Amino acid sequence: MKQKMQMRNSIGIVNKVYPQKISIEIHDTNSLNYNHLGDIYTCDGINTFVTIHKTFQHKFIYQIISLAEMEKPYNQLDEDSRFFNKAIFEAVPLGEIKKNIFTFGLTRFPMINDDVYLTSHQDMQEIFNPLANETVQNFSIMLGSLAGNEGFMPSISIDKLLSNHMSILGNTGSGKSTTIRKLFNDIIESTNKAAIDINSANFLFFDIHDEYHGFPEDYSTTYDVTDELCIPLETLTSDDWINLVQPSSAVQLPVLLSGIRLANLLETNESGICNWIKVYCALELYNNVSTEVVGKRTKIVSLLSGVVDADIKSSLALYNSQFGNLAPAAETNFKESLKFYIKNQSSYEYEQCKEHVQSLIEQSNMSFKDLANLELGLDLTFLFEESKGNNQIRSYCSTLMTRINNIISTYSRTLFAADEAKLDRFNSLKSFNKGFTILKVGNLEDNDLLFFTGYFLRTIYNIQKEQKSDLSAEKKIFHFIFDEAHKYITENSLENTKSLKIFEQIAKEGRKFGVFMILASQRPGELSKTVLSQCNNFILHRIRNNIDLEQMRKSIPYINDSQLVRLSFLTTGSALLVGDAFSIPMEIIIDGKKFGEQSRTNLPSSIWRAVSN
């Protein structure tokens, strides 16, 4: 049997074997190309596939990664020896074929002096197009041709590709956006061939650069987030508020959470709660805070200025503005008038108020409907702190208030508007009547992108978890495509707190509930390490930044050093495909010419020439 196999055109023999690679001694570099059974076989050097036979039905598949030429010693007895050159090729293991079935990875290894052959066309089919079943074959895509074998287009199972989280990474101009458009247009075509209604799918795009609106109208719905939708404020969680405001963790975060709870308290409790809390804070300030007396008087008068009570107003009139004090009798009347007001409005004695207020805050939740109540809740939080002598609290939280004021001025009439039409549109959006939902988020700031994407992801995830336990509910799966993910799904900075909890939870557990993420990014080094490490499929375009490459080395288990180095030199439109959906790591040339126009770089010469004409 071995002798019969040697009748084929062996290109060389194995002369070194390592677990991670082999070295091949080439007989003659002039005889690397040949015709076998009518098929032309060509060795194109790096990326060429080679086969080593263990038995007739057991083969090892390797891929060439390096070439070196070494001269043979001149043999005076053989005149032809001077025309022969010895070459050394190195190749990395890919997998093995047993009984016509390819498996990634090796269970055994070749031996020294084993013959090496160019991989046959039949074996290439076993590796790259193993989908023999016609139904399964129809539900696959071909993104492009194999690099080095331009006539060969590997099949990719849609089921394997979309049943895991995926990352599509590449520097700007490398072809990333074109690949995404090509990928999903091919999915539409494959579902039509397989007689599957694409509108039963749920693909949700967060489109930052308005690049993904070209899907057929029968299959897609597009919304401009700030113009057409609004979010019910009462549905936001603490994580949502943290992502929206991004407070510092030391001081601002607890202030924000207390302010949100007080905002809920103001909406759900007695109408006079704000006034009696102000009176309580004024009395606390008067009794317990030792500070400059005139300044203390100014704060107390400010707190009580809006309180409608005759006794309090008459007592304030005796509060000396020059010296910041009260006569003994007037002081007693002042305190008693404040205590009486607190008792009358809250039904609690002044001495019981501290525990009562704390109890009210603990019982309240994070839900409120009016942003104005958040401002008021934060102001009350500051008052509580100031009544304890923390006079710097407003200064420490100045950036927090600036951010909240900016949110109010920017989104109170758009994203958080109490607009019934926009709310109805938002609620109907969640029914996902078409396969592709495009959310145009280009008008959102980077900080707000984290909030909005996280909010939407959590909303759908919670719905899926509820339906998981309901056996009668219709089963759905969702795919979220995060464009420019490095802008918002990033590691926490030292300055601000943000919550990636929902992204990390989906990365770890989303598969069980039919929620999958597809990250598109040009800066993988800035992405959350946890989220990136949970992706099982990767489409990698050209990446040159060393920080990004190092992050990929740590996060992608399917890639070796030579492939990582290769990424820096990929041409535009070429991509390395690695992961569970791909039979082996493969470099392909994306067939995306008709999808690249939207991302085409405008050359100065063409623009200037057009203007000149």
C-alpha cells in the first residue's frame, strides 16, 4: 500500500517533527507542480496545504508557513546534480482525515522520512466543503475564495457561525464593513434557497456610520434612535444609570444612587415630603454643624425660603443676619416651630426622622418618570450630606451634575421625551416583525452608546429568560451587531465607573437563552477582555497595532504566532477566519466588491478633479 502511494508525486519527506510544526525536505524545487489524474497541482509556497499518509484512510493535513533553500553538495559522479536544489519547508498541523471525515487537530503525528504530498482536490473538499446533505448545503455561505487557491470557495455553515458569539476585527480601510454587508446579504440568499423566512430571524444592528441601511425593505426596518424613539425612564436600572452618567466610584456613585432612590420617593410618597425633609435638614444643620455662623444662617434661610409656615417665617425674621445668631428665647421658638412642622407633615418626631428617612430610601427603587425629580433627589442628597458637615460634597460632584444637566438638555425632548407616539414605536420595535432592525445611533455620544446598547441588550435578554421557562412560548434567537464596539464595550477606566455587567453576562450565558453578540471593531485592544474572550468565531482583517495584536494573542485560542504576524500584512479585503464555525483557520479573499462602495475611501485627486470640473 505504501509503495502504491509513493507512485504519486511526493514533493519531499519529513525530516523534523515537533508538536507545533514539521520540517519538510524538498526533493527538487523544480518538480513541485504536477498533473495527477487530470488535475493540476501547484505548490504556491506559504499557505499551501500538504498531506502525509499514515494509512490509506488516515491522513495528516498540514499548511506550509515558511520556505528556505539550501544547495545540495555537488556530486561529481552525477552531472545533473548541479541543477537540483534542496529546500526546507516548515508546516503547521491543521487536522486529520479518517475515513473521508476531516477533524481539526491531530491525535497522532507523522514520522521522520514520511512522504509529503500536495493535498488532493478531493481532500480539499473534505476539509472546506464537508456539507454533503443538500438541505444543510443550502444553509451555508461562501464569503470568498481561499487565498492561494482562488478557484476554491470554502462553505461556512450558518448554524455554526451564528450559534456562538463572533468578532469581526480589522483596522480602518481593511474591509471590515464590506465583510459584514457581504455576510448578511449572503445569509439572506441562503435562507431563500433553503425556503426559510429570513423575517423569522432577529438581527439588531447598532449602526453608527449609517452603513447598514441597504438591506431589502421586505426584510428590514430602520429607526433613527433620537428622532423616532424614546425610552421610558421608569424602565432604567441602576446599571443603566451608571452607564448613562458614568460617575466616579469613590464619591459620585453613592450620591447618584441615593439621588435616584429619592427621585422615586418624591414620585411615589406624600406630596409634602420634599418640604419637611428640607426643614429636617435645616434643623440638623443648625444643631449639629459647627461652621462659620453667617454662612450657616444663609444655608438655613435658603432651605426654609420655600416653606409656607407662619411660625417658621416669624422665627426666621429674628435670625440675625449680621451675627448669624438668635436670642435664647427666639432660638427655642425657632427650633420648636421646625419640629412642629416636621411632626405635622411626616407624622414623626424630629428625633425619629433620621431612621424614617433612611427606611424610606431603602424601601424605594430605581424607578422614576421625570428627570426633574432626579435633580431634586440629588439636591436632597447634598442637603443630607451638608447637614452632617460635608460642605465639599457639591464641589466633589460638580462633574456629576454637569453630566446630568447635559443629559437633561440633550435628551429630555428626544430619547427621554414623554412622547406617546415615540413610546408606541419603541414598544412595537420589540416585536421584531422583520429579520433586520437597523438602529441609527450616530447622533449618540460615545458614553451614551454604552447606555443605549446595554439597555436594549438587557431588555431582550430578560424577555428571553422569561420565555425560556415558558414551554408554550414561541422560541426566538437574537443577534446583536455592535458597530465600532471599541467605543463603548471597553474596559473600565480609573476615572469613571461604568457597568459592562450585561455584556459580560450575555457573553457567558447568552447562548442558553438565544442571545448572541457580533462585535465589529478596529481596536480589539480596547475591547472588554471578558467579552472578547467569550467569542468563538473570528473574522480577522488587517491589524497592525502591537497592542491590538497582543490582546488578540491573549484572547483568541485558535490563532498561532505565524498567523498573528500574517495579520499585519493582509491586503484589503482579505481575512483570516478562525473559530468553531470554520473547519480550519483559513485565509480567504472576501468576494465583496459590490458591497464596498459605501465604505470606499474618497481620494483627494478624484474629489478635487470633480470640484474643478
